[in-house]
Amino acid sequence: MLSRSCFVALFVLVVAVPLAGAEEPTAKVVKSHGYSEAIELGLGKTRAVLCPQAGGRVLEFSTGGVDAMYFDEAEKGWQPGRTIPITAGRFDYGPELTVRPHPKAWAGEWKAEVTRSNGAKLTSPPEDAGIQVVREFKLITHNRFVGLSCSQTLTNTSKEVREVCHWGRSFSPGGGICVVPLGDRPSRFPSKYAMYEDGAVINVRTKDDNIRERDGCLEILAPPRKPKLGFDSYAGWLAYAMPNDTLFVKRFKTFPDRVYNEAAGLTLSVWYPTGPRIELEPIGPRERLKPGESASFTEEWWVLPHPFPKTGQQLDLKALAEQVAKQTATPN
């Protein structure tokens, strides 16, 4: 099999809780979140629960009781062949408006194995879409902290050239403030963001009272007029301040000289409807894959302590950006 760039989408979720002694990571099959064959990875106070039975994703990532994922309780009624919500730590591939449907990769049953590194490898079932997805999970350490690493590999198993892109689609609990740094490159959008209107209309010249620009960042303070937003920032991170005094950070590489093949050339999207959840969506550049080729993208996720502003206060965005720079690392 040819491999052009080893499409390894590496997601690292690191929580600012010290490691407990010299404990070793563990991996085992458990019943959890309504699933009979979940895989639990554990190290000290850190716990990750994976879901091979529906969509090959993360159901929970928690340390000291703090979970960065939003899980819909309706999932607990899962049965083989039954349609349920697919929530929590989801991953996908695009481009959104033109990608071939891949329901088995999205919600089907994946092959799973616990690896010698006390991690897990999940493989998507074959389907007509012609893209094979492999995700490998393991707990890692970063200085005194514990993280969850996920590598996602996309391979073109069809007989024709395919164009795809990485697309992160994880859910976190709603009610927080999303921070998108603008970076040092000018936006193509007059509003510095795009709002998806009804009928797939993409509005790049709009204003919303719940979105403001301040200290080099855009803040999404609450659900906007339309929930789906797109950004062309090359800063390579976003942060989500949650009301439980926790900051969820995603870091990822951006490629200013490459083509981004989402409809508006997005590097990042946020879906923030009224309700209990928000979707944080890093987007990778176009990968043009010949038969047998693979491609890669990397995300790193971090959970850090950070005070949520009280009524009448606002986030200190300069301090937040400094915290991100000091306590997280740019993906390799």
C-alpha cells in the first residue's frame, strides 16, 4: 500500500492534574455508557472510554471528575441496528457538502483490539465510500499530566482518485464561551467569520451580538442567530471556556499555502445551537489521494483550569492566550 503522508490525525487531550506516582496505564473491555463492549483506558485519576460498537469514538475523557465531552443520555438505549444520537468525541472526514455518504464509518460497528501499549486500535467497516479509517488511542504523559492520544488514518481503498479532508466533530457541554484567535494573517471574510444561513447560503458579511472581536480574538459568547460558523484563521488553536472553570483547548497545524476544500475554505468551524452542547471542528487541508494512498492531520486537545467569568466580568483574553502558549504545545 502506498503512503503519501501517513494520514495520522493525532488528538491529544491533556488535563492539568498531576500523575499519581509511577502507575502504568491499563486497558480493558468494560460495560459503559450503555455499550457492552466499550474499552476503558486508565492511568491514575484519568479515564478514557472508547466506543467501537457505534462510530469508533471517545465516549468520555475525564480526570478528577472533569469531562470535556458531552454525552447524550439517549445513547444508553443503543442496540445493534437501532438509530441513536452519535455524540461525545466524534471524528469524521469531509468535505462536508460533497463527501460520499459513509454511514458505517460514522455510526457502524468497528473492529477493536487492545494493543500491547495499553491502548486500543479501532478500524472502520468496509463500505462503498471507499475510505478506510483507523483510529489508535492510548494514554500518554506530558510532564506531570495525563493525555489521550488518538491517531486517525484515512486510506483510499477505491480504484479512483479521491479528495478528502480531516474534520473533527467533537461535542462539549454548552453554556460556555468559545475563543477563536485571529492570528497574524488577514481574513478573507469581512466579518472575520462566515455564518451559514438557511439553504446552504454562506454569509461572510454579517454581524451578531453574541460574537465580538477583542484582543486579537473572536469570542462566541452564546448561541448566535444561526448556529454554524466558519473561520479561516491560521493561528492553529481554539479554546472553549466552560462554566466549571475549565478551559478545553484544541491545537492543530494549519497550512496557509495549501488548498482547504470545504465550501468556504475553512480551517475551523463551530456549531453552537441553543441547547446543551457545542461542536468544535478543526478542519484539515485537501488531501488528493490516489488508490492505496493515505494522508495525515494532527490535533491536540488540552483541558486546563481557568476561571469562568462571573456576571458582569469577561475573560482576560491576553492571559488566556498566554496560558495556551505556556501550557500546551504545537503539534509536531
